[in-house]
Amino acid sequence: MSDATIDAATFAELQESAGADFVKELVQTFLEEAPAMLSELREALAAGQADVFRRAAHSLKSNSLTFGALALAALAREQELGGLDAARKPDALDALAAEYARVARALEALCRG
């Protein structure tokens, strides 16, 4: 696991405070919901729905911070603050999706190990 993917201290603190089994449930929920958030971002961009876009980016940012996915949270924050203009930059949402894929693999590995 790369330090840039999941902050080990944040993840360990979450496990200590919430319990490893509950964290596994939280991770599973995140892995189920995040792809829908990514789709919602793309759909909101296409429809020009700035409020929907910002809410989805905010949710993705907040959820990412819970697990220590700092790079994913930072990318989502850029989208949240920049809104539709930020999302129109070439590859902005693709970069977000690629980082989510890295995070998903790292979280799955942490839950197995």
C-alpha cells in the first residue's frame, strides 16, 4: 500500500475507535456507493447541475477522508470547490476515477490483511 493511497495512521485510528469488523462494513459500503457518486458527478456535469455536482463531490471527499484516502479527498475537494468549471478540465473526472480505483484496491487489501 502506498502512503499516498491510504494514510496508515488515519486507517489504524478508525479501526481502533470503531473496531475492525465495523470498519470492514464501512469500507464495503464505501466501495458500493463511491462508483455511484462518480457516475452522479458525470451525469451532473453533462446536465449542468452545479448543486448536484457539488454535493456528490462533497460526499466523496468526506467519505474518502474517513479512511485516510487523502489524495482522493483532495481531488474530490478540487471538484467540490471548482464546480462544473473544474470538472470541464481535461481528464479531471478521469483522474478522480483512477484514484478511486487505487483507493478501492488498497482498502480491499487492508480489509483482507
